[in-house]
Amino acid sequence: MEQLNTLDAGFLMAEDSDRHVSLAIGGIAIVEGSAPSDSRFTSVLAERIHAIPRCTQVLRTHPFDMGAPTWVEDPRFDLTRHVRRVALPRPGGDRELFRVVADVVERRLDRDRPLWECWVIEGLQGNRWAIVVKIHHCVADGVSATRILTRLCDDADGLDSSVFACRVGPNRTARPSAHLRPLPDAAPRGPLDGLWRAGTAVTAAATRTVSGATEIALGLLRPAAGSSLVGPVTAMRRYRAVRVPLADVEQVCRTFGVTINDVALAAITEGFRAVLLHRGEQPRADSLRALVPVSVRSPDALDTPGNHISIMLPHLPVEQHDPVQQLRSVHQRLRRAKQGGQAHAGNIIVAAANHVPFMVSSWMIRLLTRLPQRGIVTLATNVPGPRRPLRLLDRPVVRLLPIAPIALRLRTGIAVLSYADDLVFGITADFDTAPDVEKLARGIETAVARLEALSQDPIVLFAK
């Protein structure tokens, strides 16, 4: 029997803190052809589900949080309880699909059963169907949730870690951070030289960790500028998805020397800027602090259940109107957050929490999740998906769309996923307080198109 670690258990407690919240994540696979029969789909799913950790297990809790919840095999496991089927109303386009997805997302998973569901959706335009896989965040992070979805597809055993890596342009060549590069040999080394260098490196690493932890604490405690982007949420959700060509994003990366994540966050920045202006609110430098998860999962642990993440809390530059300047600011702020030790500090904090008695850590988490936080405005997570097209039941999977959760007064959450030739933004939003989610989606799409056009503009290239 395995216990939940403190981070995984924290997602259950965050869900408990607000009856309007469902902390499930997942994805949507849109497949060519007619939907399979119930019997065929269930038989294929039964063959594949037992190879996926946690899909046949339930959580056993302990009175008064005397110990962390424990995973145990469900003696009453019944696959049919986890599979749902629904047909879209005509015409079966994205609008109808996204309404159903929003309805699926807002429903809480039953904690008396394994914490996942699979919805078969038929009646999509163009003779297509879809599956929605929904998994509680205590079971998986974005990387492992994507792996679970793809392992339900055909030839899952052939999907090694390289299949999930984003394509890399010249600017993405791996290189050590400045503070990790070896110093040049300026003089012969004495007997104490190695000890001196080791001590200096340890001191520098400790300083960065303390600095990063301080920045995280201030980010959580310092309120963002007052806006309609953060506040209480209702029980209903909206969902939208935007696809942009990955080739366009890579062109921007090559031209401006940035990463795919930089471009994605710059597009999200412009999307929120459009929303604020549409609502008659002035975008300010401290309007949009984003929670950006950072995977600390090693390549050989892609199929390991649970969350292997740290966080960064950058302010996104919604106050800037120039798209190239926005992109450069995002790049600089993310680099500063990484070099300043935020991600490393977050990882150490999470690891340290596992050594605190669970009764104490659970009490602290429950208290913190019930306080009305005002420092973070949105979630923006980026997960590399399969580079080659998948197949399900011997049919092509034409689109993969990610699903992000919202909680803790965040009214929007955005998950970014690369799949084959696309970069996809999946937006989950509160129904009542984010009725203009379409404006956010269009702003993201427009931002990428503008950056791609500017990446080929001779005047911009000369000025660069």
C-alpha cells in the first residue's frame, strides 16, 4: 500500500475548501470515424486500464488525519461505472462539444471509487467522435495525465520519452545555466581549492534557494492589482480550445531566441490583456501573476503516478501593448524566476513537507486553502505531448485538447499541449464570472499570428 504525499493530498484538501470546485484534470481525444459500440470500447479499455497505476485503486483515509490517505485495490472495481456515453446535439461542432466538456469538468469525481472517468462523445461533425478522460489531480500531474490518455491509444508501448519531447529549434539547445558553468582555470589549484569551490557552490545554491522561497512567499501573500480576473467561483464552467500551428511557434522561437513556453505565455498575456480592455479595466504591471507549474519529473518516471512539480509565480506583462516587447519581457521574467531559484525552492519546500507529520501538514494546508488568496490570478501549464499522430481503435486521433482545473479563487486555468503539428490551448473558466472566455481564446490565437508575422518582417528583424 502506498500513501499520498503531501502535495498530492493537498489537491484533495483544496477541493474540500470550496464546494464549487472540482480538481480534476484531463484531456479530449477527437477521433475519425463513427463511435465504437459500448461493448467494443469497454473491452479494449479493460485490456489497457490495468496497466495504468491508480485506475483500479481507491483512497482509504484515516480518522483525524492520523496518517496520509492510502491507495488500496478496489475490491468492487467495475469498469462500467467509470465509462459514460453522450451524443452531441446538432450540428455537433466545437460549440456543442465544449458545452458537454464543461459539464463533464464541473462534476466532482466520486471518492468512493477510483478517481477517474472516461466519457465517449458521439455525433461530432465530419463523422468523428471523442473521448474525454478525467483524472483527479491527486492521481496525476499534467505530464502523467497526458501519458495516461496516450496509453489508452493503440501502440502505447511504442511511445517512449522522446516521442513526447517538443521539437527543438536552434535556440532550445541544452546548455547549463550561467551559475552552473565551470569557472575558467585562472591559476593552478592548491590542495584546498576543491574544498573552497565546493563551499562557494553550496553557498550560492543555498542563497538562490532562500531567494526563490522568499519570492514564492511574497507572490502568494502580496495581492495582485484589483481586477475581475480573481475572486469567488460558481459551480458551472465554460471550456474553449485554440489550436495554432506548431511550425509558426517554432518560427517565432528561432527568430527571437525564445522557447515554446515563452511564446505560449506571451500569447496568454495578450489574451488576458484583451479581456481586461474588453471589460473596461486598465491592464497594470501587477494585474496578472500566473501560477506556472514546472515539471521535476525525470525521463524514466513518466509513467509514475502522482505529482512531480514545482512552481514559478511570474507577473505576466499585460500592461505592454507591443507583442515583441511582451514576448521579450516574458522570456526575461521566466529566466529570472528560474535563475533566481523559484522552481528549485518550490521543489525543496514540497520535499520538506513530506517529512512533517501528516496531521500537522494537513492542518496547515486546510487553513491555507480556506484563506481568500488574491496574489495569483491564473494557472498556465505547458505539457509536451506526442510528436507523432496517435491512433485509437485503429482510427486516427486528429486532435488532442488539454483540460486544466480552476480552484482557490482562480476564475480561469489554461493548459497548453503540443500534439503532432499543433500547439493547443485548453481554457477552463468559471461560467458566471468569465462569460467572455471567447475573447481570451481569440486573443491567444491573434497573438501567435501577430508574432509569426512579425518574425518575418524585415523591419523587425533589422531592429532586433
